[in-house]
Amino acid sequence: MERKVGRIEFKASDEIPEQLHTLTLTATNYFHQFDLLTGKPVTPPKTYEQIYTFTDSNHIPENETYGFYTFIPDTPTPMEVNLVAENKAGDILKEHHLLNVIPQLNKIIRYTGNLFTNIHESEHTFTIDIKDHGEWEEEDKIIEE
């Protein structure tokens, strides 16, 4: 059996503001089921949504990533990914809208940038990092500085 998944993730380069309450990640064309024998999707793609809720205890994580795994169809299918950071009142602190995100088979694609604040960067600026050519890591590595 062949692994047919990819991961899209986002890593914040800015600090998590105290007023942040939720980070909502949505993605279109999300494939969530496939046939084990054929490796083809058995259901049409849907919209994926993940809501991260922040409390006082998790406003200080380092190297935190936010993302999702998706099955990869035979034909590359672009996704639209939205990230919305909101305070408790529902006011938007920062919003990102990415078009043509194409997950890669057995790869991790990481977008790094300001997820929560507007700090001297264009709304459309991200650094794309395909770590180790997208190879999967077999175990967690702890790096001490």
C-alpha cells in the first residue's frame, strides 16, 4: 500500500498577541477518503475547517505550527486556504487568503510568516519552506540553542 498524503502547515514568525482568541484555518478541495485498493478518492472533496482556541496558558508556544494532512488525488487539485485570527469579540486581527495551494505527495509544505499581526510585511508575503525536500521525519528531533 502506498502512502497518499501530504501536509500543509503554517508557522508563525510573530508573537501570539494576548488578545488572540481563535485561529480558524479553512481549506477547499480537501480530500478526506480514498479507496485502499485503487488509491483514488471515493468521495468528492469538501471544505476542511480547524479552529484553534487560545487561552492564557498557550499564548507563549515556540515553533508552533498549524496545519492539516490531506489525501493526494492522482490529478493535482489546487486548494484555497484561509487563515483568520480573531479576538474574543470576533474582530479580525489578521486574515490570509492563499490561492492555488497544491499539496504534494508525501511532502510537508510549510508557510512561515506573520500569522497574527501586521508587522512591516505585505499581506501576501510568506516564506515557503519545503524542509529536507519535503521528506517525512521518522522521529521528533529536539534542537537546543
